[in-house]
Amino acid sequence: MQTVQRGADSTIRRPFGFAPRSFGVWTVVGAVLVVVPQVIHDSFVLDVLILAGLYVGFALTYDLTVGYVGSLSLAHPAFFGIGAYVTGLLATKLHTPILVNLIAAAVLAALFAVAVGIPSFRLSEYSFAVGTLGFATVGQVVAQNWIDVTDGPLCVTNIPKPAIFVTIDSLPAFYYLMTAAAVLILLFMHRLIGSRIGRSFKAVRENEVMAESVGINPLKYKMLAFSLGAAGAAGIGTLYAYFIGIVCPTDLALTGTLTLLVILFIGGSGSLRGVVLGAILVTALPEFLRIGDQWRLLLYGVALLLIINFLPNGLEGLFHRRSRT
């Protein structure tokens, strides 16, 4: 609970760091999210909502690096794939529970992020992007060809459903699991960005030289954002593996990065609200419109052109302009 002083004798309490008005809005949103599976029983709609929740969490973890420290990473699908493969292999071969798999996936992805980030962040921004692209490409090649471990193109199959007090084996149960994960990531991001660490992230993004002059180590905070984002992506990969029940090398494909970049462009990078709305639009709208992969790419291209021309700062920029009028 945070308090904000007003005058000499009164305080405004902000539950979990939110202002009272916005806290009320989030309470209503939370109530709606809770009742959705009780009023919607269509399996297709629930599938789309689960996918939207997955991409909300996925995009928020990606925005830590791209939106808050200003480094273009192309490795996020690889960290997602690490989480999915670690979970699939542990669950099928050792039958370990979901919490063990989640922690193992997050730790391993964070270690890979450190191994990739330390040399890559010492390069120029363009070289960093190329270095992370190389890591993502190698990750997919390893998943495709290390057949003894990953089963290659045959994929890791028959992943059992997870159990948290009860077995999660229905669409409503997975909806609650994915929604809870997305909300927890959102709350964590809100607290992190509002903290001293979050302010340091933004300082590094705006001007590294100026940030260093006031005692902020740019490499340290870039590595922190990159590692936290990787761990979060692996956690989302864990939930994805349980939901789909199969993990394939294509889950590490670079098309995942394209989707994430479109989400950030449409929503507005460096904005929690914009990223959440962008993730919902980019994942849910094509599904509801029944658009195939080729038409989906065309839609992404048209959307990007429109955003660049009319909303260069994404939906968040539109919200800011409306708030000033």
C-alpha cells in the first residue's frame, strides 16, 4: 500500500500503487474477467481469449527491453521456446509439477539472457539486434536438429495437463490460469516501472551518457531488463506448452518477433496500457475475423502504415492527445 501526502493532515491511499479512481476501474475490469467463462461457453471464443492473455503477458515482458531500455531484441521467441521445451521435457520425462517447471524454465532463460546480453550489449544497437537475431536462429536450429532431446520435427508431445490444487484440463480453467498470469505480470510491471529501477530504465533509454553521469550503469540496467524479460517469456512458454500439449521447433520462429513488434507499434512501446490493448487487438481481431496467415501479414502491414502515418506513438499517443483536449 502506498500513501501520498496532501497538505499537512491528510493522505490519499493508493492500493497497490494505483490512484483511487483507476483502482476502481481495475476492480470492475477484474470482475468482468472473472465472470467471462461463466457467461461465455463457446470454445472458440475462450480459445481466442486464452491466446490474447498469453500475448498480453508475452508482449509486456518483451516491452521491458524494447520499450523501457530502448534496445531492439529479436531473441524473445527463443526465450519463449526455452520455457516451452524445458516444461515439455520435464513434464513428460520426469513428471515434475508445474511450479518446478516454471522456475526451471525462468532460471534457464535468464541465464541464457545473461550469456547473450553481456557481449551483445557492448556492441552498437544495430549489432545488438543482429546478435539477438543470431541467438534466436540458432535456438530454432538446435530445436530442429537435436533429435535425441527435442525429437526434432516430431515435436515433444503428450504433455500432461498441470495441476495447481486441482487439475487444469478445461478451457475455463486455462482461461483463469492465463488471465491470472497476465494480471500478475501487469502488476509486477506496474510496480517495477514506478520504482527506482524503472526510472533508471527510462533514463538509460533516453540518454545513456546522461544516465551514466548521475551514477546509473547502463549495462547493468539493460542486462536486468533483458534477463527479467527472458524469464517472463519462458514463464509464458511454460503455460503455452501445458495449454497446447505439444512443443515444436516452429514455436521459436521469428514470426513471433514480428507479432510482438506489431503489438508494440500499435499499442505504443513503453506503455502498459498501450501494450495490453495492442496485444488484444493483434491477437483477437484476426481470429474473430477468421483471417489466414497470408491475409494476417497483409493486415499487419496495412496497420503499421496507418499507425506510422496517423498514430506514430500508437494507441497510447492517441490517449495522451485526448487527455490534453
